[in-house]
Amino acid sequence: MAKRRSAAVSLRVGIFLFVILIITSGQALGADHVIKVGTIQPDSHPDCVLMREVFQEYVEKSSNGRIKVEPYPNAQLGGDREMSEGGAARHTPDGPTGYIHVYHEGEYLEV
């Protein structure tokens, strides 16, 4: 009888902790969406500086913090092939960052 009671209490405590974990896990994320931008360029490359100082700030400010941009320079996510294959597997868009400077401000970044 005592074993059943202790097992029932343990089960209730376990379920309670699991529910608390599920409820609070989403609150740790500050943003509703995260855009991971990977490039093989070094952090000091003009395209990376543009991404960090213009694109990242613009997206996060325009979305009131609902969208967070995480830049990954220096091939932190792998080379072009690995990032393309990983993006296809995760259904995330990728593209060459060498063409960022071609777009004119305001033409494509309208929110």
C-alpha cells in the first residue's frame, strides 16, 4: 500500500514538473521566429557588416523583437555546400551573400 502511494505521488510530481517544463520552455525564447544567416565570409567582410548593422537591426526593430536574426560568419555552419544541404533538409532558405549589395535599400525590405 505504501509503495502504491509513493509511486502515485512520484508520478504526480513527475507530471507536474513535466508540465512546468513545457510551459516555461517557450518563454525562454525572446523571439517568435529566428532567422539564421550563414556565410563563408569573414566577420569583417562588407557583406557581413551590412547584414549585421543594417539587415539584423532593421528586421529586429521592425518586428518589435518578434523576429531575431542570428548571423553565422566564417563558415560556422559549414561551407556553401553544407549550408545548402542543411537548409534544404530544414526547409530554410539560403542563398549567396555575395549579392546582398545588389539590392537597393527600401526596395526589398519594406515591412
